[in-house]
Amino acid sequence: MTHVDPTIAAGLAAQLAARRAALDAGARRVGWKLAYDIAEIEALAGDEPVVGHLTSATLLASGATYGGASSDRELRVETELAVEVGEGGAIAGLAVALEVVDVGRPPGGAEALVAANVLHRAVAFGPTHRGATTPGSGARLFIDGAVREEAPVRGDPAAVVAATARLLEAVGERLEPGDRILAGSSCHVPAAPGDAVVAEIDGLGAVAATIAA
């Protein structure tokens, strides 16, 4: 079983309690996210990602508007590979995803950051493509029609599923068929009120959202 740093474990316990409360209140299970490149977490766990959760409470339809929250500090938008899980942990398909995150840190360091669902604010998914692959694929992020960042797609689908399953096992959770996993940001740029954002991955299409004015 994966060892989880005690500070991160405490944050995950609080995060998963909030997830259970959202599900009990009527939100639907959507999946999980892998979060990398967060200095406070890397100081405790090295290169090991930390897991966050996704429910319908933060799910946007493609083309919808992210309305924001009073606690938002520094919004960023990300192009991500999404991996859909099938029976027995198989890869059911791939999609492009657009995640909205807030990199403004809550007080309380790494524990509070993990408890607050590791920066997550909202996510929109493109359609799932069965049998798709990503070798050599490029990712792009557009704001108001202009390319703001372009990069190789991050995340090997099989490794994404394996890492998520391992991290969830360590905290008493597990993957289920239909779960979608965000593989980590391929593109990550600042977002401002009124921005029209499009995330795109070669072979998987595009997904759009607008940041509320």
C-alpha cells in the first residue's frame, strides 16, 4: 500500500468527508483528479501526485459559464487529458477536459490545500473517444480565440489509472467504472472575468467555457 504523509493524509480525510457530504446532498460521482507541481505537496511527497475528487457539483457543460465563488483568488484554466475507467480498471476511452483552478492558497499550508480539493473549482469534458491514444498528441489552450499555450499532452492513460487506483486504495477508496480522471495539466494559464476559454487536444477535439464577467 502507498505510504501517505500524515499531513497529506489529514487533508485527504477532510477532503473526502466533504465529498461524501456533497454526494449525500445529491451530487453525482464524476471521478478524480491527479495534482502535480504544487510546491507545498512536493515538499512532503516528492514527485508523488495527490488526488482530488470530481462531482457534478463542479461539473460544467461544454460552453457553459463558470460563475465563480467569493473565495476565488487567482484563477487559472487548464487543458487536461481525461481518462475514463472501464470494468476491471480498463481504459474505456479518452477525452479532452478544461479545468478551472484557483492557485490562491488557503491559510493552513499543505493540509488545508488538500482539504480544499487541491485548487479545483470546475471542470468541463469533451466527448469520450473509445479506443483513442495520445502518443505524440499536442494540447492547446485558447483565450478569446488566441492560443495562449501549447504543449505535449501530459499523462499516459494506463499510468494515470494505476496511480489513481493506488492513491485511492491508500485512503480507503477505489475506482469505479465510469469514473473520469484528470491526468494533470498540459496547459495552465491565468484567466480573467469575461474570458472565453477553449481547451483542445489533437484527436480528442475541444471543450469550451466562459469565465463570468
